[in-house]
Amino acid sequence: MSFILIVLLFVNIPNSFSELELFTNSKVYSPSHTLQVYGKGLPEENLIIRIFTPDESIAKFDQITTKPDGSFNYGLLTWPQPSTSFPYGTYTVEVISTEQNGISQKIDVKFSSTTELLDVPVERIINTLVFAPETTAVDRPIRVFVQITSDGLLVGNEPSELLQTTHVHLPSGISVPLSNSFKTLHQGLYFVDYTPREQGTHVFHVVAFSQGTTSHGSAATNVLSQDLGGISDEIIKLNAVLDETSKELNVLKSEIAGFGTTLDRASIQIDENIGTISTSVKFISEASSQLNALMFPIIASIGLIVALQIAILTRRR
């Protein structure tokens, strides 16, 4: 009787509109404990029982047949020690009917180091990480990566379904959907190539939806008119121009140095020429004085002769 009461504490409420019921003997399991599944379907019906790991991969797959009264009770799994194949986390047990249009029932259970239900709540936690460049330039494509995990394991699914409401907020205030643009890099890893057309801050808002649980993640990229790569190219070009200018300045400096020597020589030559001219002027001045001394008597004689002629002409009249 006590066993029945314990089982009743952990059972799921069946769907009254279906002819398929599923229950487990516990909600939380630790290593070496047995996962017992039981319930009811159609009489002697083939059922498929699967257990999914936190990353939604199938850990075990079995097929059983119900009893004539439709009931079943099956030891699905004895939990091993935790490993990369069976890590701690939230697992999903599913039973599928092969005769009732494929209807199914699911139950989430927890694999943990302890079986205390109060300390280990059975819940699925989805984490979303977004990786985007901090800066880029207008009209230059960038690649944004998204990582989706459940209980630390990568979750694999079609990105159009898993990321169906993902979008980017533009500086102008509008939102652009990105869900149909994502591609799968690896299970749980997705990427999208996006080309910004506006300057300003672009916020990538990723919304992941898996197993009824939603998770949000975001990253921002500042879009500039020119990115650091373009600025670096411009700096390289400027350095090349400065190097060429420096070479030209060195050539000009050497030419100016030669020109200075020429100016010094020309200055010395001018000084010498000025001295020569000064000497010549002195000689001319002395020659002029001598010429004046010679010309003065001659001019006086000519004046005397003219005066005598005038006197003779006056007497004759």
C-alpha cells in the first residue's frame, strides 16, 4: 500500500481524450536507480518508448506490446554513472502509439546526484548565447553566431523552428525578422550573415523555443561609416605618403645644402666684385681730376682767344 501511495504522488494526470496513458515510478533519479514506465493503451498494441537526453538526442529506444487489458509496465533504463552520453539534467520519456494515429505522451524526469525532489525541481532550462561583432561598417556583411543549450548540452533543431521569432532592432526603430536566414553550423550552433544598411547600434534579439520553454539572448553591434579595417588601410596609405614625402624632403634638404654653399661662394664673389668696382671708381675719380686739370688751361685759352676776337671786331666797327 505504501508503494502505491508513493507512485501516486509522482504520476502525471492522463489525458481523458486519449487512449494512451504514461507514468513513471519517480520524477528524480540518481545513478543505479531504475526508470520504470507504466500506463495503458489499446489491448495488445505495439508501443514505441523513447528517452531523450537534455540535448534532445535519443538515449534509448524500445518497442513493447501491451497486455490484453491494454496495460504495460516496463523497466526502460537503469541509470548509469554520469558521462558525456548520460549527463545530469532533464530527460524526456515518450511513448508513441502505433495504432492510434501516432498519438504520444511525454513525461520529463530529472537525472541528478540526489533523488530529493524538493532540492531538484524537474524543469527544463534553455540558455541562449549570442555572439556578434562589436563594430562594423555600413554595407559590410557580418556573421552572428547563436548557441542554444539545455542543461549545458547543445540543443539541435531546425533553426526556422527553434529561432522562429528572432529579429534585429535597427537604429531607425524598426525590426527585421531573421528566423528564415539562420543556418546550422553544428547541433545547437547556428549563424546568420547580415549586412547592415544604417549607421548606429543594431541589437540582435534571439528567441529560442524548445520543448515548451523559451529563452532569450541578445547582442549589439555598432555600425560605423567605416570600420577599423578601412581606417587601418587609410593609415597604411597615409604612412606610405608620409614616407614618400620624407624622402622628397631629404632630397630637397640636400639640394638646399648645396644651394647654400653656392650662395656663400656667390656672396664672396660679390664682395670681391664690389671691392674691384670700388677700386675702379677710385681710379676713375683720380682720372677725372687729372682730366679736369688738363682741360682747365685749354678752356681758359679758348676763352681768351674768343675775347680777343670780339675786341678786334668791335674796333673795326
